Amino acid sequence: MQKNIVTMLVAIAISSATFVACNNEETTTSESTQEVVKEDSVAPVVSKDIVDIAIGSPDHTTLVAAVTAAGLVETLKGAGPFTVFAPTNAAFAALPAGTVDGLLKPESKGALTNILTYHVVAGAVKAADLADGQKVKTLQGEELTVSIKEGKVMINNATVTAADLTGSNGVVHVIDAVVMPKK
């Protein structure tokens, strides 16, 4: 019985110490105003990176599968910053039958990487940074052409349907087509 009481007292002491340690607010008093100010030492929430943005979107499951198959997840989770023109599932579905399945095969990794890196630009390029006729160089090496007509932004033959999804390492613009490099 006495052993159970000691065990319970130890548990209460540990719980109390944990509670006090977890309460990490400090109260300070300003000398000039005698105002009480609370300082919260909780770290700010870090936003998702560009890969996490795609993973969190039900419209980008094919893109996530392709990025994974190409081995680009770690790269795109890097410091960046990167701008990704992210085709939707419907954009991939609009490709000729069998194209996506063929590109996801291990032997097509090079071709898949070539296509995916054609959708990525170094730097965080916001919609406001884009201009009609502008050329932006992709990580793949070729350029994408921006066109803006009547408020509609196009990247090559793809329309931007959602812009400026900002992540911790760049920005994502959703597009309605897969843009294909020349080489």
C-alpha cells in the first residue's frame, strides 16, 4: 500500500513538473507603463513546401506520382526557391492514351524528369512578375513563353487556373495542360 502511495506521489510530481515546463509563457512588466506583456515562445507555424502543396491537393495526385517516380521529391523539397507550373490530373488525363502509364515506368525516368523539370523555374515567380511575351528558363533548360490576354495568363499552351500558391520554398501556379519540351 505504501509503495502505491509513493508511486502515485512520484507520478504527481512528474506531471506537475511537466505541466510547469510546458507552460513557456513569460510575463514581463514595462518600466515606463507598468503594462503587463505576455511573450509566447511558441515557434511560428512553418508553411508547407511546394511538394506538400501538391500532396495536399486532390487535383494533383498524378503530378505527385510523377514527381515521386522521377526521384524529384527531395530536390523540390530543397531550399529553392522554385516556381512550379503544376498540371492537374485532368491535364495528365488529356495526354494520349498510355502516355502517363508509359512515363511512370522505371525505364522512362529520364523522359519523365525532362518533362517535369520543364514545368519548374528557378526563383519564386509570382503572377504579378509575369508579363506578356516573357520567356522564363526552366530547370530542364528550355524556355516557357508567357502570354497574357484579357486577364488570362497562359504558359505555352496551358492556362493558369490558380496562381500564387506560396510555399516555404517557392510558388505553385496550377495549369490546365501538360507543357511538353521540344527536346
